[in-house]
Amino acid sequence: MIPEINTDPNQILKRITCFALDMDGTVYLGEKWIDGARDFLKAVEQQGKKYVFLTNNSSKNPQAYVEKLERMGLPIDLSKIVTSGQAVIAYLKKNFPGKKVFLLGNELLAEEFREEGIDLDEKSPEVVVVGFDTTLTYAKMCRVCDLVREGLPYISTHPDYNCPTETGFIPDAGAIHAFIHASAFRYPDHIVGKPNGDIMDYLACRAGVSKEQTAMVGDRLYTDVAAGVNNGYTGILVLSGEAGMEDVKTSKVIPDLIFDSVKEMIPYL
């Protein structure tokens, strides 16, 4: 049953002690705060609760997000940022220790991989990792397709097809997967980011939170909300980004709660 918008009749939010917040389309668009998002963050803290930002967007590293939020007037430290890039690094260390990696991603992500001891190798890699690469070139696409076609293990940071911006949507990692599939006839063997369990387990460990008392809040049904409801969290949809109520009506993923934006959640905290 689809919940009514902007209500919480069962007082679910009262029991939540931590909010895992998607970023693009949930608290901001581009460099602009979504109306009431700052008020929501203040209200969470005033209630003695905590929040962390959990993003699939692997085009930036955690430090870049800290700097962006500081530019937007919210000083926070790295402990409040959890990214699919970080979760992929943890996945690689566990499942492909010491393996050489071809990374399709921005330099910020590559820098993060190197700092964590991941051996990046474009010539003779043993694993392919695809992120949200906003510096994509045709030469890069040719190279990644060659490697995927060769049969190397193929991992991706996240599945999002589009990334919301102030002016609309831009192609995200899922669109890159489609390009690679059209040429190399393979989709990723494993995707770490939302809605998959890897990043949600990583979040619980990193933030030191209980899944039962944590809400995953985001603007996408197939990533954010699915990550919540399928992994033991409360899944909350906000209608400030990608998904609308028409999408909810045809979705297999049903949110636990739906709000127009995070601002509408404040009275129920």
C-alpha cells in the first residue's frame, strides 16, 4: 500500500536515530540547497539525532563533498560523508586484494583509490571498475570496452542512469554501463552502490548505527528507497529530485514514507 504524502501516522520517524541522506536531488541540486534542507538538518541535531550523507555519486571524493558543503555554508567533517567510491575500495580490498585495477573515473576518484593503496594500471589490469566519469572521452570508452570484452571482472560503483542538476539531468554511471553493454555485451558483474547491500553494510559499519533505527532518505526509488527497504532500513522517498508519484504507482519498490521534501519531515521528528 502506497503511503500518503507528508504524513507519518505510525510515528516511524520518532524511532529513527540516524538519517542517511542522499545528496543530489535530496538536499541540494547543483550548488543550490533544496528549500528547507538546512532547516531539516538543524532539526535533526536539535532532536539529538544524527545524519550522514550517503551518495552513489562517485565523480567526487569525500573531501570534495566536504569542500562543496562548506562553500554552501555547512561546515562538516569527513565522518559525515559516505560514498560509493569508498564502499568500492572496501569491496576491492576484501574481494580482489592486491589486484591491479583499471578505473574509469574522475581524477578525484583515482586519487582516492591510490591513497587507499589500490594499484591503478591502464595497461595490464586484472579488474575493471567503472564510476561516474564526467571526464569521459571516446578513447576511454574504447579502452574500457576492450577490457570488458576480454572478460576481466567488471565492477561498478553505482547503477544510477541520470544525475539531477539545477538545469535537468546528466548521464550517470548507469548510462555508461549501457554504452559498454552495447559494445562489449556485458553489464557489471557486481554493483556496490545503492540499492545493493555492500554500501548499506559499509554505512552501518562506518557510521556505527543500527539499521533498524536508521532511515535511508532519497529521491530515487530504484536506488535510495530500494537500498532502505531491501536492507533492513526505513526507506523514505522525497519528491524533490528524480522520482514522482506516477513512478511510485508503477514501482515494485514501495517506500515506507513519502514526503515532498525533507522539510516536510521536520514536524514528525
